[in-house]
Amino acid sequence: MAAFPWHARSRNYVSESEVCKLESVPLDFGDYHPLKPITVTESKTKKMNRKGSTSSTSSSSSSSVMDPLSSVLDGTDPLSLFAAAADPVTTTATMDSTRKKRDKDDSSAVGSDFEPWSSKRGEILSRYTTTEKLSINLYMGSEKGKATTTGSAVSEKVRTRLEELDDLEEGSQKELLNLTQQDYMNRIEELNQSLKDAWSSDQKVKALKIVIQCSKLLSDTTVIQFYPSKFVLITDILDTFGKSVTISGLLFFLPDNFSPEIVNDTAKETCLNWFFKIASIRELIPRFYVEAAILKCNKFLSKTGISECLPRLTSMIRGIGDPLVAVYARAYLCRVGMEVAPQLKESLNKNFFDFLLTFKQIHGDTVQNQLVVQCVEIPLYLTLYSPAIDWILQCIAYHAPEDYINCAEVWVEYTCRHFTKREVNTVLADVIKHMTPDRAFEDAYPQLQSIIQKVITYIYDFSLLFSVEKFLPFLDMFQKESVRVEVCKCIMESFIKHQQESTKDPVILNALLHICKTMHDSVNALTLEDEKRMLAALINGFIKMVSFGRDFEQQLSFYVEARSMFCNLEPVLVQLIHSVNQLAMETRKVMKGNHSRKTAAFVRACVAFCFITIPSLSGIFTRLNLYLHSGQVALANQCLSQADAFFKAAVSLVPEVPKMISVDGKMRPSDAFLLEFLCNFFSTLLVVPDHPEQGVLFLVRGLLNVIQDYTWEDNNDDKVRIYTNVLHLLSAMTQETYIYHVDKVDSNDTLYGGDSKFLAEINKLCETVIAQILDHLKTLGKEETLKRQSQLALYFFNTILAHGDLRNNKLNQLSVNLWNLAQKHGFADTKTMVKTLEYIKRQSKQPGMSHLTDLALRLPLQSRT
């Protein structure tokens, strides 16, 4: 086949860029904007019917409003709950089948080793006293007549008792003011005696009123320093009431370990009657205290009555706003709970943790304002909590297991939330002290992991975290490799998530390097690829966050150290190469491209780091792309010989590209990846100057030889596509001024200055490439490959149209032949051909392109028929 000389057309890139710009067309969107929220207008229409009534329809549906009180009760009211509990069938159906803890026998009762509340009573009354005047409301009875309604469905007896309870809400009480502490205590004792008298005279409703009235006093904190003593006095009355109700339920006629099945209907009805009355109390505090006082009566109803009631009462306390009132309510619930079901520790524990969660209310405006009004300082105020907290802790600790680590696991969260690093360090030191002897930590890895997780959840300032003296010694207890690696992963995930700014803190760097080294050293031949990727991602996240600012040499030293530590994780090495290349470019930026002797030596050291590291990688395309990228960085920093070394290494590596490569765990052909890499390589080679000791275009020639010798698949046309892209490169090299340059690097357009010998060498290469393309097109003349021939012919035609000088007769004739070949067998897309021809006609109207008019006349459109 005769050779076709290549004549590249002269390009004016600036004017071409202006011509190709899109025309701006003003658009009027009016009020429309895609991000503007849509406004929906609710429209309501009323229709009159014939009788004059109205009916309304709405275009929108309204959502139901959640009642906060109903949500607390899970959608049911107390009366419904008790009514359901009264029905044996309903009770059985609603039992929690998954409940782990059941009421136990007397073996779980409180023993003599438990200090009773009575022993604490006197100490509290003597310690918490006041000289201020107190007030109290006394129940005075009611003279109001009871009206009846004929035909009412409610019995007269029930109506009377309900109205009597309402009397207390309607003012049947007398307020006594200016009482001394002793007067107050006397009045409370009178109420206690009145309760006993009312009960003995069978005035049960009056007794209940007295208890409700006294319970209300526990919501009053006007003389706050007296509150603990008031609590003791009032709960004495509650205790009297609770014992009376329990006895009235005939509890003393039953054996100690009775079951609800043997309780007669009268006792159950009496018990339910009391719960119904209590449930009708409107205010939260008296309703809670009175129900808690008769907690034991739940035993009449079901085996699980108490275990179901305790969590509900615990939740009720959350509705008490004053933290002091709430903590004493919790203390009272623990009191009655320990008396009737000491084995049910879950609710007792929950009480205390609820207190911890609400402790911050002490510093809120409500409490602080109250203390200011009463002239009470915070230290004195905090002592008021002592009796309640002491009692709660005694109840929780009684017969609790000697299970240290589970307790520490919970307490460390509270410490991290509310205290400083000093207290956290104390807790960690204590855990180390308890878990180190006899290697006890080996049996507590889950709890120790939980402790670490809680610490890093609340202390995510890593400079503060690593200043906790016992944190790293705590990590040393994780001797089992798999557990140690999981802990290290948690720490690194927290660091990457919360570290907002780069760091050079030596404490952080040393600690995290140790942690990352632990993760890296766990990698072996059996480690899954997903695990390797996860570990590498965490280590890379750490590397990216390390910055020594303008101390570039220290930064490079860090990367060198990291390379030696993480050599088994290829993604980490890749990240280090990118980081070092970025470091070289930052140096160039600081020096504004004008390197001093010192910075020039430094960037050469960066280049050497990359050149040494890349061969240790296993991925063929990873190496190719890093050689190219690093060569570009070297070129940008005027390290020309180093850049040539990178590019030569890339050229020599191309023959090693296998036919199939693994991508995301699947084997895929490598041709498309190689084509992409070579196209990027060609774009770089345009600005790479020739070496004075090498021949003209030595890198391009070497790459063409490698492409020629590479074994391509018979059913693949990528080789021709590569050659076509080579023509793009060679055409750009013939221009007087290249389309882009590297700052302070003279490319071949400057070195050769359009020398005729240089252009002749380019044309010889073009002729060789064109001959290769035409030979390949000729081999596609078989019937099964005619479609590929058509596509390649049009692809080559477009290359000549874009880069060739079609004023040359031979090149013009070649383009016509390619056009006809593309349509010859009916495989060309008609729309594409039409658009191509229209483009040629438009281009012929551009300055200096009139010769395309004749070409357009020689390009016929053939139908497939």
C-alpha cells in the first residue's frame, strides 16, 4: 500500500476556543425556582343542603395530635389498666412472656444485714432543721350537700365517694401559717393520729383524703433546707396508710408465700377498689405516693403485679420537675420496693440512673432562681440530696454480685459525661488495678471494649484523650489480637470522624502510629481483602490528617517512617506516594516555581521517594498511573531527568500488562484500561522536551514500538484507536505554539522552533501510523467484521477532518475513500453521517476553511437500500 504523507493543518487554538463557546440565552423563569418550596393552600368549601344544614369538605387531611399524657400511659388510662388486671383472662393474655425476673420466695427477703429506714429517721430529723416559719394545709371535712340524680347509671354509693374525693380539690382544707418547726411536726403527728382514728371508725375516704393532703406537702419546697425532715414525717403517714390498706385486704389471713389464685374475690375487689380510687387522683405527686404506699396489694391481683407496677411508677417520677422532690420520690419507691420485692433490682437501678441523667437540672434556671430567693448556696443545697442518694445506693448494693467490671462499665459513662479527665483517669486506673491480677481481663474483653467505646464517645479531643495517663496502659490489657485490632479500629474511626483540623501533636502522632501499627501487623495471608481495605482506609485517614505546616522536611520524614511501618498494605503506600507528590507541589507553590538550591534538592528527594516506592506495588495499572503522575510532578518541578526516568519506566511496563485483570473481585479485559492510560500518556508527552542525548521524540518512538509489539486480541480494535490518538499527538507537535505548556519548562515547540528536520521526523511517524491503520482496516474486509470496519473508517475520517490539512490532494482523497468505506456495506448510522456532513459545511464558512466546500460535494450520503 502506498504511503500517505501527513499534513497537519495549522491551528489557532484561541480563535477556535472562542468559536466553540456556547451562545448564552437569557431565560425568564418568572417566580419558578427548582429549590423554591411548594406552597399548598388548604381550601375548604361548604355546601348547603336543601334543609339548610351545612357540610364541609377539605382538600387536605389533618394529622392527629399526640397527647403527651396519653403517650406516657402508652394509650391507656390507669383505670383501664386495673380493670384489665382484674379479669384473669385479660391478665394472662397481657403477661410479658419474655420477662426474665419473677417474684421469688422469702429466701430473697431483706435480712438483718440490711440497715432499715427506721435507723436513719432520727439522724435526718436532727440534721435537717430550720428556724424559718412553715405552713401546712389541714383537712377540715365538708358540709356540702350531695345532690342525687334520678335514673343515673352510677350507684349512689360510688357517686358519694367520688364527690367526697373532689371536696379536697374544692377547698375543704385550712391553711396554717407561721408555724415553727416543732409546731409543724406536732400538726403532722395530729394528721397521723387523725388517719388512724378515721380508719378505726371505718371512714376510709376521710383517711384517703388525709393521705392525699399530706402527700401534696411533698411538692412544697418553700423552706428547702427542711425538705428531708418533711419527707421523713410525711412518709410516716404513708407507711401507716399502706399497712392499714394491706391489713384490710385480709393479707394477714394468707400464708407468706400465697399465690393470687387462693385470694378470694372479696379481697381482690377491695384491692381493686383502692387502686381505682388512687387512679382518680388528679395530681401526679399524691397519686404516685399513695399508690407506692399500697404497692404490696398488687400481690392480690397477679404473680407479676409488683414487677409490672414498679417500672410504671419509676416512669411516673420522670414527670416531677423539681430534682430534689424527684430524688426523694425515687428513694421512697426504693423503700417500698425493698420491702415487698427486694429481688427486683432492675427498677431500683433504673431509678438511680434516671437521677444521674437529670442531675444537670440542678444548674438550670428554675433551681438556681429558687436558691437565690431562699438564700441557699449550692454546697448546702447538694447536702439535701444525701439521705435520698444514700438510701438508693444502699438498696442497689444490697446482695448485689461482687461483679466489678460490669459496674465499672456503666460508671465510666457517667464519669466521662460529667467530670474531667482526672476523674476518668482515676476510673481507668482502678479498672487496671482490678483486672490485671491473674489476667482477669481475658474474661472481660466485651466490657473492656465497651469502656473504651464510651471513653472515645465523650472524649473525642485526642490531645486530651492521650493526655489521660492510664489510657494507653488500659489498651495494653487487650492481649488477644482480634480484640485488640477491633479496639484500635474503633479509636481510629473516632479520630477520623471528630478530628476537624490537621495535627502535628507528637503525643497524638506517637499514640496513633502505635495503634495503626497494631492494625497493620495483624494482616497476614489469611486476611480478607475487605478487611485489608478497611484497615488501609483508617490508616490513610490518619496520614491525611498529619501536617507539619511549612516544615516540609519533617513532613517527608513522617512519610518515610510511615512507609517503613505500613509496607504490607498497598493502598497505604499508594496514599503515601500521592502525599509526597502533593508535598513537592506545595513546595513549588511556596517558591512560586523558582526553586532555590535547597528546595530543588528537597523536591528531588520527594521524587526519589516515589521512584523507589512504586516498584513495590503489585497492581500493574496502579504502577503505570503513579509513574505517569509522579513524572508530571517531576516535570512541573523542573526535574527533567527524573521525569524522563518515570516515563521510561512506564513505557517499559506496558508490555507486562496482562490480557485480564481483577477489578472489584471480577476478571475483566485490560484493553479499555490500557487505552485510557495511553491517551493520558500522550497528553503528557506533548510537553515533555526531548533529551539532548537521545534522538528526536525518543519517548514517542519507544512507546510506538511497545504498542506495535504488544499482542492484541483479534476481535479488538483498540490498537487502531491508539494509533489514531497518536496522530492527534503528532499533529499537535507540528504547531508553532503548543496548546498548553508546563511553567518554566521549554517544550519542543521552543526547543526546535519549527525546524524542518523536526517536522519531517513527525511526518515520517505519521506515515507509519497511517499505514498501520489502513492495514488493519484492510483485514476487516470479511463479512463478520464489516461493521467494525465501518466504525473505524468513520473514526479515522473524523481524525483527518479535525487534525489534517485537507488542502493536500492525497489526504483529501483518503478522507473521501474513508467516507465511502464507512457507508459501503450499509452499517453506517445515517443520522451520524448527516450530522457530520452538516458540520463540514458549517466549517467551510470559517476563515481559511473554504476548501471544505469542495470536500462536502464529494461526500455522498448513501441509503442502506
